[in-house]
Amino acid sequence: MVGLGKMIIRLGAITIAFLFCHNLSANFLTLAWPTPNPSFAKGLGYHAFLQKTGPGKEFSSGAFGCVRNNGYKFHEGLDLFPLRSSKQGHAEDSVFAVMDGTVSHVSYSATASAYGKYIVVEHKGFNPVLYSLYAHLAKISDGLKVGSKVKITQVLGKMGNSASFHIPLSRSHLHFEVGLRLSDQFSKWYDRQSFKTKNKHGNFNGYNLVGFDPIHFYSSFQKMKFSSPKEYLNSLPVVTKIRVSAPNLPFFARQNPSLTTGNIKGLSIKSWICSFGPFGVPLRLEPSGLSTTEKIQVLSYNEQVDSDFCRKLIVKDKGTLRPSNQLETYLELIFLE
């Protein structure tokens, strides 16, 4: 039943609630915009809140998706510019938690990641469990640490330009993500690869986080198209279904039982049918007692909703459909043993 819900936008010391009614239970989804900028809530365009990548670039270069390098480079989040800056050019906008949650990762180093100083909050009050990520911070709020409980609109830090690469002070911004975590043993996978640097971020390395489009997520919420994360994911189109030969019950299924279809109890699991949405977000996992000689098998593919360039999920190899390298990585992480 569609009923009462709300979106909260925080402006300085004032909190303004924009009400979007979703259901009448005590567990309705409530979202906050992560910066003080009210432009999105007012229905304004990209130019009013997105930080573009350079003076001659489009504002869409700060959006989610294949928006960079002529569509060949993926950006897994939004870049949001500040409303206020000091005379020296330092951003002065606070960054807010978008939902109630628990801090799962804090990186105080400005150079240990392309994210710079960043925070990951997991929202375990929902099923599936979402994460939200806040990056390029200049400052992290005092006392904030792993395990800290945070409330919606709580100040997490201050917007900045920290990163392992150079972000000009004039392009200070918040990089914001929301999505799903794939594995609780990420370091095991990372150590098997040929990376030249150590994993300094445990399970909250960007490789282990799959984001979906925040603008579509928030816009759909405003339009009352869903009242829970599960409903939102169910609304996304299925790009491909993959059968994976794996007898284990993966972390992703344990963490997100609402995305696991079928009856697991008493079933001798031999394989899983995995449905993936745009850009590789996992939508559903279905256990199966069917054994297969193929480790990975493409069962269906909707090419019309797959990415054209930077984050394609399925490719043709000598006339045969197979998962792209990116999707193979996601499958490896989901079924990591």
C-alpha cells in the first residue's frame, strides 16, 4: 500500500523535509540528499548540482554511467559541487548521511585511494543491505569510526578534493555512491590478482562495491515508484541471466536474503541462476539443484538494455555469448570460496 514517506534536504542548520509518501509502516524508506544543495529536490538540471570534469566538459560528465572519455570510461557515482567556498577556494559544504546506518569503513588517508578520504556507511535496516559512499572529503567528522551508528542527515564530514590523483581546488566536490557489496572475503580475491599495490580498504575497496544510478534511484523515489530497496531493484531491467556452477551459499545471498528466490531449505545446491541489471548490479540469485559441466553459462541476454561501451556485461566470442571481464569479476567475487 502506498502511504507516507519523506525525503529530507538539509540546508545549513535547518532541515527541510520534502514528503514523499510510500507506506504506513514504521519501516518506510527515508532518503536525504548528501549535500546542502536543494537543486535536485527542486527539479533543476545537472548544471545546478553536478561537478563537471573540466571547463570544456559537459555537466553530464559528473553523472553516473558511461559519461567520460566519449562514453568509454565508467563513473560509478555522482560528483556534486559545493554551494559555499572560502576566499581561498576551499569547499565549505557539509556532507550528510543519506539514510540511517552504521559506518563500515573510514579512510583518513588523502592518497591511499582514488576516493581520497572516504567513508562507507552500510544500511542494514533494509534488505537488501545498501551501502552509501562519500569520497574526496577534506575532513571526516570527529569521533566517526567503524561501528559508529549514524542517523539520516548526520554530518559525516566536509566536502573537498582529496584523492590519489590531482583534483584542482576549484573542482572540489563530493563523489557519492549507493549500491551493493559483493563479498566479505575481498582480500582473498585481491591477493590472487597481479595488482602492484596492497589493498588498504578491506571489503570496502571499490572493486567490491557495485553502484547503481543515484539520480534514477532518487527520482524514482520522488515519483513514488518504490518504497523499499528491494522494490527498486525489482524495477530494473534484467540484462542477463547466468548459471554458475557453485555448491556454496555465498555471502551475497546470506547478506541479502530478499534477493534470493526459491527454497534453499533442504535443497542440495549445485548451481545458481544470477540475474544482473544495468552495469552489472546483481538483482536476484536463484539456487538450483541442477548440476552442469560448464562453470559459467549465459542463459539469456537482453542486448537492448546492456551498455554500449564502457560497462558491457556480455560479449560475443567466436559467435558464443560469454560474460565480459567485468561481469566475470563480479561473479568471482559473489562466489568467492
